[in-house]
Amino acid sequence: MSYSACAGRLGRRVNEWRTSGSPTEPAAWKAFVDDCEGAISAENASWMAKWSERRPAVD
């Protein structure tokens, strides 16, 4: 589920960027890249938290 949310956020961000004319001036480009990196970072943190959860011991 979190993967789908991340993919949706990235897709919406790309659509917004394209709709605004795909700006590449430094400030707009930085904002776009920072937002994309933020979405990916949040997804990675979610996966790491899930991966590191303690599993019950199996006898």
C-alpha cells in the first residue's frame, strides 16, 4: 500500500511539473527534485521500519 501511495505522489508531482511547463530554472528544478527525493526517502524509511520489526521466535 505504501508503494502505491509513493508512486501516486511521484506521478502527481510529475504531472504538476509538466503542467507548469517543465520548468528547469534552478529554484523550480530544486523544488521538483527535493519533493521527489522526499517521497522516495519516506518510502525507504517505511520499508526499513517494516524490515527491522522484531519477528517472534519460532521454536
